[in-house]
Amino acid sequence: MERCRNGTRRNKQTSDCETYPQLRRCRNGTRRNKQTGDCEPYPQNKPRCKNGTRRNTRDCEEVTVQVPKPYDWFYNLGWFRRIREIPRTNLTPRSKNAAIIQRFMKKTRHKRIAAFLNAVCNDSGVCIAFGKEIKKIKAFFGNFSFDYIKDPIKRVGAVSVNGFVNELKFTHKGYSSYAILKSSVRELSDNLMYEYRVGQFLNKMSLRFPCFVETYKLLKYPTTNGWELVQTSKVMEASVFKKNVAPQVYSLKEGCKSSIKVAVLIQHLKDVILIEDLIHSSKAAINYEFISTLYQIYFVLDCMKDVFTHYDLHGQNVLLYEPSKKKYIKYHYHTPTKVIIFRSIYLAKIIDYGRSYFKDGTYSSQKIYTEVCREPECNTLNSGTCGSRSGFRLLKPRDTTSYIVSSVPNKSHDLRLVYYLLRKIGNQVLSPTITGFVKEVKSNLKYDGNFGTKERTCAIPTICDVTDMKNVLERYVVNLLESEFFRYYPRRTKLGDMHVYSDGRPLEFIES
């Protein structure tokens, strides 16, 4: 059967090709009735409802909103709450505009905070290092919630006998910050639950002193398989990482029961060097920066000698952070009698608090040791272990050549850093200032062994504790001449002034 030509169609009854019925287009204001085929006028348009009302099928009705009625005495007793309806038309233009603004501000809150942080703290690492806008940055990332982690999760360094470290990048609204996750590889490693608690104390002290890293949060591997996966993976997708790591509340019971699965999230400073590497890096580093960076450390240790002892202070546990390759920091250390002023390109940071003694008000390392000894999960072998099999062994008082007893302070033990570095220096040819310092300290330093010393006090010129060391450094750091600094760093400009106080006032950093 042939196809009908254009403009025709086949009649199903007769099978003939017939022309389409010619229907004229309805004129404006009318439309075709599908049943009769006639053009009929549109129904009359309904008038628009006035403000404050809306159409309900046919009629316009008032729109009402529920607003709390002033409290009556029943409501004050907490029995019930009365609600009344007020027409929208009663809302003033000012209240309408306020509601619009509130919705806008709430909707754009994170975008505005990101814009502020990019303007004020373009590099989050620099701001956190200087104690600037820390609370705002932590709140912006939801206390470093995993919702903001970005690929990839990278291993930092190799797995050591003490643990392994992963680098995490957090990004929110185009603003980024870095952190590292520190994990254990042995049950006997220093307990990270304890290190987290020391870190929380040092977070408070960071408001006064800039030489500590921030401790963000406590985490845990829920399963052994998850812990093994993160340990063996050098690079990992964020989605896989999130499935194998979860938040953990502070609990000594859990810290003993699953010590190997506990992890701690801390601040990450990129492009740092170890203080021991300073010795062999350059003439400027050893002749000028050596004394200035040591003073940053021992000023703080002297101020905190009654509430903090690091107990593992050697050349690999002090980082030197350089905020800018083109600038320097002018330091002002305020003592009761004078102000010590010097310049440095570095900000010294003490890390690794797993063996430290601390006293945070009424809570201290001694109290933790008492709680550990009472906790059944920390004494699974016998009643006298007191967490020794779970990374708490250094809290226990005992005789040892390293003199590390984390439950009590030791004002002499942290001289280990100077003792360690002077052995590294050897017989290098140094500037007259550094040569005099090295000679004096080597002659007068009282230190018992490679890993520690017992606490002692002694008379000048013997150096027996952190206060003696601070006083010696103070005499030499004031002799570091401004002209000598600019001879080593002729093109550097000032980043800002750092003011640190010994009387308890918070530190101040004033940008140039």
C-alpha cells in the first residue's frame, strides 16, 4: 500500500487518502474546545490576591504565621506553651528585611569566613604557628572534621619503631590547612592517649609561648585490619581513610585496652628543619641562629619549670620553622627586669610530648599515674603493672640511668638538648661569640649521661638546670649584633614583632 502524499492521511474505514480538515487558527482571546472544535473565549482572569494573602482554589485568604505569645505563668512553670497566629500583613518592613538579611548571612557564613581567613591568614600554617586566629581556623574546619579531608592521604617518612605519620589536607571553601596523624606500631610505644592529654595542656600554654605545636583531636582505628591498612599504605584515598579511622574520647581505660589503635591529630608545619641540622647548614645558621633558637626554647622551659618537663628533648624533637624566605622575626622577650631583643628567621617548635611531665591546675601526670594503677584494663597481668604494657611505663617511679619519670618534674633533664648539640658541633671553626658560648657551656654543664640526668641545683658558674641555661644564653643573645644579622641576611625585611612575657600575659605578634 502506497504512502499518502503530504497534506493527506489514510481513512481507516475506506483506506482512501483524504485531505486533513482545514481548521482556522482561533483569534486572540479565544481557544479551541477539543470536544466541539469551536473557538471559545478564555475564562475571565481572576484578580491577583493582595499582599498578605494567597489564593486557595478560588478565594484569597490571609496567610498566617505562628509567633510565640508572651509567656504566662503556666508557661513559666513549664506546663505548656501558648501560640497565637498573627497575619503576615502585621509584620513591619523592617522585620521582613531583617529576616532576609539573616537568611543571607546564614547561607553565606562559611564563604565569608573563608574570605576573611584568605585575607588575614593566607597561609594557615603561619597563622597557627604564631597563635593567630587558631580558634577561628579550627571552628571553620569543624575541629578538623573528616568531612573536609581531600585526596590523597600521604605517608610522611618511614615507619619507625615508635610509630608512623600520615599527612592530611583539609580544604573548605577554597581555604586549606594541613595536619598529621600520629599512630603507634607497638603496644609498648609511648601511649598516644597520654600524649594527647599533655598536648591539651600545651594548647593552653601556646597562648603564652609560641614554641609548641597544636594538638587537635584524639582518634582511633576501630579494627585491626584498618590499622594495618593505614600502616602499610604510603598513599591512600580519603574515602578509604575515613572508613578506617574514627573519633575517640579521652579514656585511660580505652588507652590501655587498645593502646596500639589510638592515634592523635596534630598541627603540621611544612618545610621545617631539625635543630640538629642547623649545625651543618650554613655559617649564618651556626654563628647567629644557634644561640637565638636555643634561647627561644630555654626561656619557655625556665618559665614552665614547675609545670612541665619534656624528658625527651634532643636534636630531632625541636623543629625550626621559617615562615617566609624573604623576611625575619624581631623577638622581644620580657623578663621581670629587662627586655631581651634579637632577630631570627626561625620560630622554634618543640614536638613529641609522649614522655612529658605536666601539671594542669589540679590535674597532672601524677594523677594520671594513680588513675592508671587503679584501672583494671591497665593491670591485666597483675596488680602492679600500672599500664607498663600499654605505653605508661615511664610514669612509674624507678631507678634508671635515663632518669625519666614522667609523673614528677625534673628541672635538669631538659639540658639534654644542649648536651646533645654540643657533641654534634665538635671542633668546627665558629665566630668568637659562638666559640665563647660553646667553651663556657662545655666547661660548666653538669649532665650525667647521654639520655638524662638527675635533678640538681648548684652555684654559678655551674649549669645544672634550665634556669642556669637560660641565664647563660641571655648573656650571649644580647651580644648578637644587628649588623651581624644583616651581614648574613642583607635582603630580608621584617615580618613582624613577637612579644613573649614571663609574667603570664599572652604573647603578641604585631605584623609589620
